[in-house]
Amino acid sequence: MQRALPYAMMLFATLVAGPVFANEDVASRIRRQSQEFSDASASGDTATLARYLDDHVIFINEGGEFATKKDITKPGAAGPKGVTNRLVQTDFNIEIHGKVAVTSFTDNATVHVGEQTMTPRFRSTEVWLDEGDAWRVISSQTVALSDDPPAKSLRPDELDEYVGSYRASPDFTVTITRQGDQLLSATNGAAPTPLLAEVRDVLFTPGQARARRVFERDSHGKVIGFSSRREGHGIQFKKVG
């Protein structure tokens, strides 16, 4: 059974909290509301989301999908038990132009799934409008920040399978070499960069987490080329030497 606060305690809370928010400058107010919006997103608090969204908000989520206020605030299915999520904002910036404020920040998520933890990051740009009774979000766009995956160690003989020259066109050649236990890749004779294995036949360059090289083999298991993929699109390279 839910318990109500005694009237005196409610009055005290109002007297304490009210002046603090009333004396906030615009930048502090929007920063507080922005973090509250992130908290509500993580917890599924649709009432807070609705309070801070304009009815005609233009909202693009981290998957590139458009969402309306109705989409964002509709009750969602209960998540699986044992999963928790927390979003903490950093790198917060704000520029105020009269009744319009533009913010940017990074949402740092901590997701617990049983004994496992994930820490994805998301970067957002939002536009808030002073609508007289409140500041509300009229536009929001978020991108997911990619991190390098864990690297898998391969034996020297496995690394040697990828060594060679690969060509996508007469003027676009990639050469892969091995130095010790490290693969190096050079495009058109440029300075080489490291290549690491995510899993067998899937390699990546550190710092370029959105891209992968997916290698192909013939019926005898010999590497014959790779697809350089980014955002699901790929360019084919054939092994030529």
C-alpha cells in the first residue's frame, strides 16, 4: 500500500525545493531537465518524458529512426528481470539564443544484465524552446558512439593466411603484411596501420570501430579476398598476390 507524506513534510519539501529551482538560471535549469530526461529514458518514466517534450518534437533516435512524442511516451513492455540501465550525462554544452537553447552531451549508459555489464555511449544534440510555462525539447538527434570490440589472438600461421595484396579497382589496392604477431595494412602504399581480429576472418583497424573487413575463402579454405564493410555496405577486394 502506498503511503502519503504527512502534510507538514510535503509543505517543507515544497518550500525547500521550490526556491532552489526558482533561482536557477536558464542554463542550469535546462541541464537539470536534460539529465532528468535521460533518467526517465533509462527507467521508462513516460510522465517525465511527456512533460519535457513539445507536442510536435522532431526526434531521431540512435538507430536513425524518427519518433513522435506519442511514440516516445507510450507505455512499453516490461523489460526482463535482472536488467538495469542508468544514463549519466557528460560533456554537456549549451548555447542560448533568446528563447531557444541548443545543447550537446554524451549519455554514458551502464547496463547490468545479471552479472554482466555493458557501457555503451550516445551523443545527442537537442533544441529546447521557452514555451512560456516551461522549456521543452522541440528537436533531438542521437548517434551511438562505437567502441573497438575485444581483439582475438591468432597464431602466426593463421595470421599468414591474410598476408598479400588485394584490389578493389586498378587504383585501389590494399597490402597486408605481418610483423611478428601483428598484421599491418597499407592502402595504395600509404603508411601501414594495425589490423586486429574480432573473430576468425573478421578484422578491424583500432579506432575505426564502425568498419570491418570480412574475409572470404574458397572451397579449399584459402583466403581469396575480403569485403570492406561499413554501416552494412561493402566494397569487394580480390586477392591478387
